[in-house]
Amino acid sequence: MAYVTVTSIGERESDPLASSYDIEPKTVISWATDQIVVVNNSGTADTVTVTGLVVGDIVKVYKGTILLSTSVVKVNSAVVSISQLGTGSGTVNVSVTRKEMQESALEPVDYDAEVQSSSPVDANITVVNNVQASSDDTVTVTGLVAGDIIKVYKTSAGGLLWGKATVASGSTEAKLTIRQLGTGAGSVWVTVTSAGKLESTRIEQSYLVES
């Protein structure tokens, strides 16, 4: 309720007149299936994409009631970037605020855990153990895509790393050069990390004595 008075020149202020007004309308969205898509990436920012909205709508993404990030609709959708939701699955809450309206109710949306990269195929891993005086040793992995990263470890677990290499644009393989694996036979453990995914499990590949 608001109260209004008038004061004319040379006269006293009038008695207040009561005037009612409506509450601010609340944004109401009838959410459709797949209108909100959450992508939980690894190594890069996660995204919440909301489609079917109006230019100028403000989209907010919450974790519980904690605001994570905000974006404004430019065409008919908004992409909200979030540094990291975490490696596991979970739920975010999404709201929309339309011009001259209050924020909508929170809409819960589940998301999946970060996806693990596919392990390299054993047949696609080639280890060459050269004689020290001849040349360096190499580990080559084929059947990949540009941007994939291979890592070659000394052990089946832990952080003892021989090195890593990235698949170049237009290529399907990566080659890691190692100063020397050793004169005898042995094994290396290889992983692949694809864009937006977790590192794969380690695959063992044996090599022969120097030749």
C-alpha cells in the first residue's frame, strides 16, 4: 500500500490517499526436456547451456543456493561458464530473470561425472629400444585424434613419468622420444588424455632388449 498527498501553493498538504499496487511479477519458465544442458569437462571450464529464452534474460547457475556464475541471453540462449563443478556427478540449480520481473524459481538439473578418456589400444603402441650409441628410444601411439596427449610412465602407478607428447593437427599419432629406456627388456605404461576428459587408465607395453 502506498499513500499519496498533494500540496498546492499557499495551501496545506492534503490528507493522504491510500493506493494499492501489485507485487512485481515473477519470471515463470515452463522448462522443456533438454532445455538445460550441463557439460562437466575435465581440464577446461564446465558449461551450462540454456536455450529457448528471450534476449536480455539473465541466467544464473547455483550450487545449492550459492551462486556460481551468470550469463545474459544474446540471441535465444545463454552459455554459463563455470571454472569447475568437480570430477563427480551432481546437481546445479538454474534460474531466469526476465526484464521487469523477479527471478524465477530454481530449476534443479543433474549432471554426469567427468568422462574418462579411452585407453590406448595395445596394438597401437610401439616401443623401440635402440642401442644407446645409435639413437634415442621411442614410444609411438597411433589411432588418436589431434590434441590427444599421451603420457608414458615408468611404473603402473605413481607419478614416475618418462614424458608426454601431443598429437599434432592433421595427425593420428604421437611419438615420445626417450633418451634411454635401458639396455635390457622391460615395460612402459601409456595413457591418453583427450580434450575435456580425464586421463585414461594406464596400459602396459613391453619392449625388448636394445637392438
